[in-house]
Amino acid sequence: MTPSASDPAASAGSLPQSWRPPVESLLEPGEAVLAWFQTDLDADLRFRQSVVVLTDRRLLGTDPGGVEDRKPDRSIARHDGAVTRTEQWYAWRIAADQRLLLSDQTGAGTLELMGPERRLAFWRFTSARSSSGGAIVRKFESLRQRDPEAIVAPVGGGVCPNCGRRLAADETECPSCAPAAAPPAAKSLLALIPFARPRSGMILLGLGLTMASTAVSLLPPLLTIPLLNNVLIPHHAGQPLDYRLVAWYLAGMAGANLLAWLLAWARTYVLAHVSEQVAADLRNRTYTHLQRLSLEFFGGRRTGDLISRVGSDSDRLCNFLSVSLVDFIADVFMFIMTSIVLLSIDPVLAIVVLLPLPLIAWLIQNVRFRLRHGFSQGYAAWGEMISVLADTIPGVRVVKAFAQEQREIDRFRTRNEHVRVVNNRVNRVWSFFEPTITLFTELGLLVVWLCGAWRIGHDSISVGVLVAFVAYISRFYGRLQSMSRMVVSTQRAAASAHRIFEILDRVPSVPEPARPVTPGRLRGEIELCDIWFRYGTRTVIKGIDLKVQPGEMIGLVGPSGSGKSTLINLVCRFYDVAQGAILADGVDIRSFPVSEFRQNIGIVLQDPFLFFGTIAENIAYGRPDASREEIVAAARAAHAHEFILKLSDGYDSLVGERGQSLSGGERQRISIARALLIDPRILILDEATSSVDTETEWLIQQALENLIRGRTTIAIAHRLSTLRRADRLVVMENGQVSEIGSHDELLAKSGTYTRLYRAQLQSAAEEDVAPAVPEVAKVAVVD
Amino acid sequence: MTDKSLAHANLPFSLHRDPFGRLVLVDHDGHAHEGVTVIRAFPISDPHRMVSIVDTAGHELALVEDLENVDADTRLTVLQELARREFLPHIQRILGVSGRIEPCEWRVATDRGEHRFVISAYEDVHRFGQHGALVIDGEGTRYLIPDVRQLDRASRRHLERYL
């Protein structure tokens, strides 16, 4: 008994907060909670939280199904947040002839307590919960068999009682079982502010210049007033023309225009410069974040879509910031200053000019909603059309092979028509909007002439003032028009910002540890402790336990879909296990910083990817600082040296996309050299020889010999001959380990392995390809 | 395997549930298969035809081509089992969405009660058939909206952006 077993209250402490009081009130003296499982559906598959708690002597549970014949033991009210609900508690004493079964169907799973003659109770849950149910089942099993290990309460023992994850010494709550924080609230264009903050100095300078250039550009119309009133009108009345004054006024206007031009130039440059920088920062941040995201994210995305988010969307934002936003700010200044000037010259006429404003504002507001709606529909339609292209262009061979060109053309045509219809709807709104604004402008002008003529008739204002007003008003409404255009570009930019922040706000599903442990150079011991994993609702790894000694080579064998590749992805931490733990040198790999852990791992994949660059660069991909000698040594050990020398530029030959093409076997040996160079402690071979012919396979085998030596190796191979050096073969079936042993031991069992082996011997014999058969046959003799 | 299951398809069989809650299929030879599962081959496009009964290893024991053509007891057992197995909540109203950007939390009223879930990506809300929509949450659970036009205005507005 652990100390916690004598203190029931402490052992219930691992439960989620709201369940603690009811469970504590039910526990008998000395009874300790060993494991618990929270379910989220009732027996009729309606959403409802329940809990099943395993203690050292009983199974307790709320609201089970299949208990129509008995009354609940207790009914207890529970407070969860603001909600209080009453739950019916049932308890069963654990007996040796009981079983606890967990099954996972599509969509909803079941946990069943079976008695000797019938089912005693069951609970239902969604697939979200299913992978955390393994712990309670295992504990129950060892408890009913009176396994002494089971009596050890996991509480405080460093294992999460819900999902089996090893906890760090000071963690009391499992980070993956703690309720997930609410997702962040939506961000809009305002989310760009943090990106603009480091450039605030430049931005202020730009705004200052904007204000100055706007103010200066208002001077020329102002100078028309004295020009008319003091020179032209008196000349009309018979006075001689004062050429000196005319020259002064014109020079003033020209000077103001020149200054406005200079200031506008400076302003545009400064603000465009800043927004270019902001956009570049945004691109960098997005790409950096993208690289940190786990494979899970990329699995569900189209490459083209991601490229366009980092590329075009950030560019669209930059355009918005540097052109539309700058114009908008200038417009607002112009608008305010013009209003002030007009009011100071003649308040009555100014009010007449400003009168249509509320009407126009209302119109803009009204149209804005229609436009936003229209644009988002347009984008969606466009996306659907693009996805037809993304589907059929890469699959064009299939389309042609089945002679379905016409069907694909029709499919595209339908989508394209949809785009046209949707855009047409927006255009209808838009085409009405612009001329309407123009109409208002012209009407406003008419009203000013009318009012101005009337007031001149009453000698309230001079002709000069009226002319200045007319000059201002065309600018005034012109600005209004461009401000309304701003509405459109804001909506577009907001859509782009949304797409970028969708990436930036994504939390990597392989999180960096809060308190990292530095792995340093591992010894290479790997231990899988009851690991579970699922893709969506499909559980692909179901409770695997395996211990691999440092330097040992494990061959993974099994039919396709048995979970071999998934297991390897979990060991590499491309994904995190749903339940259980993977330990490297006795430490949960989730406590290592991801990149430091991966430095200990070398991977050779079925179809190795070469980046554009020289062969030397490709070999040194994992260690860019490697010397030429080291690169050559690695290539030599990988049996790649000689074919590399045959290439026109030796190690400097360009490969990858646009580069020289290499055969599958050659690329494979380069990737082996790549793995050799980083000198990993743990080596992963995923079908490293399956895409090449048997002769090339022999060459690769030779290269692999050098690579495997002294390293912990996990290898997947369809050709069993590849695994002839394996210390142990692990046969996987249906997400579980079905057999473990050496080649001979497994043959003696005449189980799955024997079946696979025979099938391969046969097909190899039929193919009549000599090298593969002796390889395998040799194993049987040698081992 | 295909040939064998097709041969099985038209042979008589009976279904019942044992005290362990398991479904038992007794085939025409009188052989009992315990713990069989009932699976619709076309759960959405044609749910009442092509219902397969498979054993624990996933091998097909019988294929009911049309539920109308079997006796009432078997039909009832099959339908009960399907109701027990199939979990596809129908969203009746979208009560709230935490934000316009994924991941965002949805609060919905379904035919199975109120529920909250997280949508992890824009692509997880699909158009489904002519007027329907299929929503997949971050845990892989699926939710169906049989006809978007039947939703209230507020719910439709939340969906609009996706469809």
C-alpha cells in the first residue's frame, strides 16, 4: 500500500475538480482511487458527463446503462461551474470473474462491466474520450487477478490516472488531460498592430508628412479668393490689371503645389517602406510558425493553399497597408482640414456643402454589408473552382485513362458558372454604388452654385469665395469616393489577414515541453509503455508495450495498415501518443525539446527527398557544418561515393527539382549517407529498400550494414530479407503486437510471420529473381 | 472473401441479443457467432439497403440487401443495433461560435442535447449533398446538418462563411 491509499481524500485528488466531492463522500475508510475515466454520453447517446472510478476494491460510476434491475446506491448533487446536476451513483465490488471491456466503434465507444452471467453496466462516450480509457481497463484487469502491482496507486506516482502519461516530478495535473483552454477570440486587421509597433517611429513620421502635404495642398484654392476678389473682378469693373499681384498669387499657388508634391512623395515612400517591412515580418513569422507545426497540420492541407497564404495573402495585406490605408489616412486629413477651411470662410455655405454627408455615410454603411457578404461568397466559389483544378491536374493520367475529360470539363464549367453568378451579384451592387456617389457629388455642386448665387445676389459673399468653394467641393467629394473604395479593399484585406492568422494562431499539436529536459546524446534505449494512437475516430495503435535495448535492431513486420508506419511516426514524435508514453533512456520523449530529441534520430524513408542543391549539401542537410572529409566518409560508408564520382560535377552536381535526376537506389544511398553523417543513436528505416529492384537492394543493404552498426534501429520492411540482421522481429497486426521473436522462433510458432514468410518465398520463386530468395533462405540456415 | 460473403448473403439467419448485451447471429448451419456488428454500407446515401453483418474479425457473415425483405424481428434487432452503434448528432441550432477564425469553439443544440466542440480548421465544415452540411470537430466526431435551409437565421449566418 502506498501512503496515499490510507488517505482517501488525497487519492481522489487526481480527479477533475467537480468530481472530487461526490467521490470522496462515497469512499470507504482506507479506500484509494486507482484510475478514473470520464465519459461524455449517456446510454441513449445523448451528451452528458459521467465518470467511472476504479478504487482498490470497487468500481464506482454515475448514470450507467444496463442497470434497469437495480436501484442506485446513492444520488449526489454535483456542482460543475454554474450548473448543478444530480447523478445516480452505482458501485460494484470487484470480483475475479468480472471483466471490464472497452470497445470503440465509429463515432461512439462503450465501456462495459461484465459479470459471469450477464452484463452489469455500460457507459458510452465519444471518440474524443476513447483513447484515455485504456488505463482503467488495465488497472481493473490486474486488480481482479490480484496482481500486486495493481494495488500501487498511481496517485503521485508520476503517471496520469486518466491517460497513462508520465508526469514530471512537479506536475500534479496531466497537461494533456487538463481541460483545454478556450480557443483564442477572432482576430481582424487589428491583429496587425503588434506587427506595426516596432516600426512606430517611421509610421509617425509618415503620418506627419501626410498631414503636412494635405495642409499644403489646400493652399492653392485659398489663393483663388484674393486673385478673384482683388484682381480679376476689379479689372472687370474697369480697373487696370495688377500684373505684379497676379504674378505673386500664381507663384504662391505653384510653390504650394510643388511643396505638396514633395511632401506627398516623401509620405508615400515612407509609408510604403514601413508597410513592406510589416508584410515581410508577417511572412517570416508565418513561415517560421509553419515549420514548427507538426505533420498533422500538413496532412490536412493542400500545398497550394499554404503557399498562397504565405505568399499572396501577405502581399495583398502589404498592398492594403501601403496603398489603401495610406490613401485613406490622407483622405481623412483632407476631409477634416477642408471642412475647417470651408467653415472659416463661410459657415452657411459650408453647412450646405456638408449636408449630403450623412446620406452618403448611410449609403456606404448599407452597401458595406452587402459587399462583404458578396465577397466572401465569391472567395468560396473561387476556392471550389480551384479545388477542381487541384484535383484533376495531378490526377490527369487517371482522367485520361478512363476517358473522363468531358466530365471534368463539365465539372469545371459548373463551378466556373457559379463563380460568375456570385461575382455578378456583387458587381450589381458595386456598379450601382459608384455612380450614385457621383450623382450626389454633382447634386451637391448644384446646390452650392444655387446657394452661392443667391448669397452673392444678397452681397453676403464675394465671387472669389464661391469659386474657392467650388474648387474645394470637387476635391471633397472626390475624397469621399475614394474613401468608399476603401471599404472594398478593407474587406479584401480582412479576408487575407484571416487566412494568415489562421496559421499563426494554430498551436502545434506536438508541443514543446514547459520544463524541458536536455536529452544530450542518448544511449538509445526506447521503451513503449501501453501506447495508443488514433487518426480521427480510427484507433490505429492499441496498447503496445515494447522495450528496445541500446544498439538492438528491431524489424517491424505485418500486413499493410497494421500500424507499423504510425508506430515509427510516434517514436520520431511526428505525432504525440494519445495515451501511454514513449520513453527514451527512461525519459518521456515529450519532456525533450523536439529538435534536440530529433538530432538523436536518423531516418531513411522509402522515397527519399532531395532538396535542390549539390549532392554535398544534400548529404550535409542534417549537419551543415560537416567538413568535406566527413561528407566523403559518409558517402563512402553508404556506398554512394563511386557513383557520385561518375557524375559530371562529382559532389558539386546539382540534384533535386530542376537538378540532375538520380535513380531510386542512388537517391536512397544519398539519404543513407545523410543519416550516417549526423551519427544518430536511434535509426529509423521505413521501407528503405522497397522501391528498388533486388540488385539495387543488395547495394543498399551493404550501405545499411554500416549504418545500423551500434545503433538502436527500428526497421520496417515488406521484404523480409531486409530484416535479416534484426535481433528481434515484431509482428504487428491490427494495431497490436501479435508476435515477437527471432526469425527461427517465429517460424517455429507457425503464426502470422510464418504465413508472411511463406507467401514471400513463393512469390520470389515465381518471379524467379534469384538474389532475394537465397538472402532469406540464408537466414534460416545461419540463425 | 468477396465470393464467400456473397454466397452468404441470401442464406437465412437469425439474430438475437445475449445477456452480455452482445448481438448473436445464428447462421443457416445453426452455428452461433457472438458479438457480431451491423454496418450500413451506404449510411447516408442509401441507409436502408445493403446492411452488412460482420463477425468480430471483420469478416462478413450476411448482407441484408433490403431491410424491407427480412422478417420483422430481425429488422427490429438490426435497427436497434444500428441506433446503438451510430453516433452522428444532427445539429439543430448553432448557439454560438467563439470566433471567426479556426480553431474556434462551437456551441450547438443537437438532437442529442447541447454540446460544445472545437473546429480546428476551415476545411472541417463541408457542404454535404444538395443542402446539407457535415461538420467534423477536432476529435474526429462528425455532426450532420441535414438541411441548412431549415436552420434559423442566426445559425445560418454562422455557417454562411463555410459554405
